[in-house]
Amino acid sequence: MENLIALLVAAPLLGAVVLLCGGRRLDAVGHWIGTLLSSASFVIGVVLFTDLLGKNAEHRTLMQHLWTWVPVEGFQADVTFRLDQLSMTFVLLITGVGSLIHLYSVGYMEHDERRRRFFGYLNLFLAAMLILVLADNYLLLYVGWEGVGLASYLLIGFWQHKPSAATAAKKAFLVNRVGDMGLSIAIMLMFTTFGTFAFGPVLSHVGDASEGKLTGIALMLLLAACGKSAQVPLQSWLGDAMEGPTPVSALIHAATMVTAGVYLIVRSGAIFNAAPDAQLVVTVVGAVTLLFGAIVGCAKDDIKKALAGSTMSQIGYMVLAAGLGPIGYVFAIMHLVTHGFFKAGLFLGAGSVMHGMNDEVDMRKYGGLRKYMPVTFITFGLGYLAIIGFPGLSGFFSKDKIIEAAFAKGGTEGWILGGAALLGAAITAYYMTRVMLMTFFGEKRWQPDENGNEPHPHESPKTMTIPMIVLAFGSVFAGGIFGIGDRFLHWLEPITGHEEGNSPVSALTVTLATMVVLVIGVGIAYAQYGRRTVPAVAPRGSLLTRAARRDLLQDDFNHVVLVRGGEHLTRSLVYVDHTLVDGVVNGTAASMGGLSGRLRKLQNGYARSYAVSMFGGAAILVAATLLMRAV
């Protein structure tokens, strides 16, 4: 079975090569080639998953060595794939949800003349993400990491004729370069500390390194995770990334890019466990981001940007859980998987709404769409119930576990983290209810555009609704299936480990508290958007609301601190260069020129002058000799 692992990557990578290099002759069938090869990877993943289930837990790690990449004395990098319970979970999520998004894209991108290229990029995205999660060493992981960055740049800016899309792609690329520097530095520190960057030797010998070195490595890994997973302070790219086609948003938010950071932290769990200060920073980043994203999501009228804030917040929950160490690793991944179902379904539902509303994204111009788009309404509604943690649905089982784990951290830290997670649950219920009410309930609010064209909302074709229905099933049942007999915990525990912790509150108390804040959030949203007419133009709102509409001033902060700060730094360096460096260089040259000009006057060409000089020099030598003898 080990020989099949490479085929997981080879199938979508072949699709990318064929579609991007095959030319226009493949335009008529390129979308089906991309979808079939993505699906083939999923089928291979299911076969491998079945094989792993038939093995004992200690034998569920399969390795496939392909070739030695860099054979240098003292430095060796291998292209080796590692399939275990953790990477297998990601393989099924990436290829399963990814294939559904491919199928959805067949209908969504039907009229795009560059559809073949789009599917080539989608296949490239899957291949890069699979390399990332299957790599057996950090250097090969870095290859997949950069491949994901490249694919996201190409897909976010796919409609590059729009300046906003081109700008968003560059922004995502540049912000992620900051995080990527963290990963590259971490890999260098690993090599200088352990003499290798392979998972096995590094993670099994963390006890041989000092806590200071491990803290440095862990913080650099966290910086990398913040870039890919859009966590504070590298979160600014995520909202702008909505300029890409909606299937891209679904793929980035549900199955690929933003999950990479969570994977990196959990995979490197042994390093973080030995660096408690770095673990504390991880939990702080997660708690701050889950509230940051939730607040931003409350103020967005653009349906995709509201969901983008939601993703930032939900990934914050996962990072918070990962920062809790063995108490939360399993629940971080569990919520990642359930989130993959309902967030993909929500984004595809948003795309379906846009498809029926002439690409309109402003929810203030929707209203009453449940009557026109019943399948979209039901599937989107199930995703909504799952993400707010409605009892019995996927989010209820996974997010509640994270809240319990946060309290189980114990002490003041546990109360703060648990309180933040509960507050985030209340805000999630509020902004997602707001999205639901503004989009599907109330009276219609759309008007003819400047050309007199009025939207005619209608249900999407089956190529779009079938993936939405499948994802809705996952939104409803995945969490419950994972929770039966702690199946998911037992599946991942050999890789991630698990500890119960010492929670000051019972699981029942946490569940009841979560239900109370859920009802409060839904009730406030209903009072504002269900019982009142939604105005065509958003009211000015409070200072917090206005700040949230501007993404809590994250771009303003970056502009003042980084852009203007960079400009001032550049001007200062130019001044130092012109004044100090050029002053020293030019001053030295001028001094030597002046000195040489004066010395040149001694060489006048007259023999009598030279004779006098020689006589004077001889007289000085004789006088000096006589003086030394007298002394």
C-alpha cells in the first residue's frame, strides 16, 4: 500500500501539468479532467484509509521514499512521504472537499473562457497541499507550503482584469512571505540544533535541546502558522482574498490554505510541549483572533467577507486548542474537519446566491431568497446551524470540546481562555444569524441596476447543488460520528497524545453555558434583523461598528506602522548613505586628492631643487647620527 501514497499527489499534479500546458484543445473537457483527477486522489485516499483501519494503532504509519533530494555530506534531504493518522485525516479532507469544490466549479465557472486554466490552478492547489501534509521532513513540507502560497496567489488573482483582485493576490502573497520567513528560520534552527529536519529525529530528540532554542523554533513556527491561517498579526490578507472566484474562497477556507497553520502546530506538538512560553503565545493568538474575526464578521454586508471573518474566528478556535497542548490537539483537528464541511457548504451556498443574484454580494440587496432558492436555503441553513453549535450538529460536538478544553487548562489562564471561547460562541451565533436573516428572510430588497437589469433569483444547476447537499450531510452528521465512543480521539491519540486536564467546571455546565450564549446571540440578531426592516444603506453605527467595517483598522495599522514606518526607515537609510557613507568615501577621496595635489608640487622638474632636497635629507641623517652617539 505504501506505493500508493505518491499517487495521492501525482493525480492532481498531473492534472495541473496537463491543463496548464495542454493548450486550448482541452478547453472543452479540461474541467472534467481536473475534477476526475481530483476525485481519483480521493479514491486512493479512501483505499489507504481502509488499509490503515485494518492495522493496529502502532502500525498505522506508512512511509514511501521516492528519492534523495540533496545528497551532501552532513546535509541530506529526502523526498519521503509519511502517511499516518494525522496526515490521513487531512488527505481525506483535502481530496474529498476539494473534489466537491471541483464539481461545483464546473457549473459556477461555466461561462468563464479561462475555465481550463482555473481547474489547472485548482489541481495545483490540491497537489501542493497534499505535499505539505504528507511530507516526512520540514524541508519538503516547506516545498508544499510555498506551493500553496503560489496557487493561492494565482487563484485569488484569477480575475486579474479587476484591479481589486490583482491587489488582493499580491497582498496575500506578500503577507504570507512574512510568515514563510518564520518557517525558513525555524528549519535552519532545527538543523543547527538537531543536525536534521526530519520529523522523526527532531520530534523524538526535543529533550536534547535547551528550552530557549525550542522556544525560538516554536515561535518561528507560530509566525508561519499565523501567515497561512490568517491569525493575528498576519490576518489582513484573508478578507481581501474574497476577490477570487467563490470556489477558491471555499477551497482556501475549508480544505487547504488556512488549515495548514493548524496542521503545522499540531504536527510539531512535541516542540511546543517542551516550550511552555511559546504554547502560551499560541493560546493568546488563538483567543485574540477568534474574537477579532467574530467582531469583524458582525459588521460586514458583503456575504463572502462576513464568512471570511467567520473563518478567521473558527481557525482561532483551532489555534487556541492547539496551544493547549495534549489537552486540545485532537479537538483542534476535529473542529478543523467539521469546519471543513460546514464552511465549504456556507461558501458554496454564498456562491449559489451570487449566481442567482447577478454576482451581487451585498446582503442588504437580498431578502426572502428562501422562496426562490430552496436547496441553497436548506443546505446553507444546515451549515449555519452547525457553525453556531446547534445541539446535535457537527459544530456542537467539536467547538464545545474546545471550550471544555480551554477551561480544563485550569487556573486563571483557563478561566480567561474559556471565557473568550464562550464569548466567541455568542458573537458567532449573532453574526451568522444576521447573515441568515438578511439573505433568506424578510421582503426582497433588490432593485434594478443602472442599466435597468433586475436580478431574477433562481436555484443553481445540479453540478452546484449536489456538492452543497453532500457537504450539508457532513455538517449535520460528521461531529456526531466522530464523537461516538470517542472514535476521533482514539484515532489521533497515537500521534497527538491526549490529556484530560483539570476543568473547574463540568462538561454539562459548559454545554449549558454554550447554549445560553447561543440563544442570546441569536435573539439579539433576530431583534435587529428579523423584527425590523433592513435599511438599504447601513447606519453609521457605533465607533466599534465603524472600526469593524474597516477590519478593526488592521490595514490602517499596517499602513502606519509598516508602510509609513518602512518609508521613514528607507529615508533614514538614504540619508545615512548620502551623509555618512558617501561623506566618508567622498571625503577620503577629496583628502587624498588634496594631499596628492600638494605633494605633486614637490616634483617640479628642477635639478637644483632635487639637489637641495638631497642635501637637506643627508644633513638631517648626519645630525641625527651624531646626536644619537652623543647621547
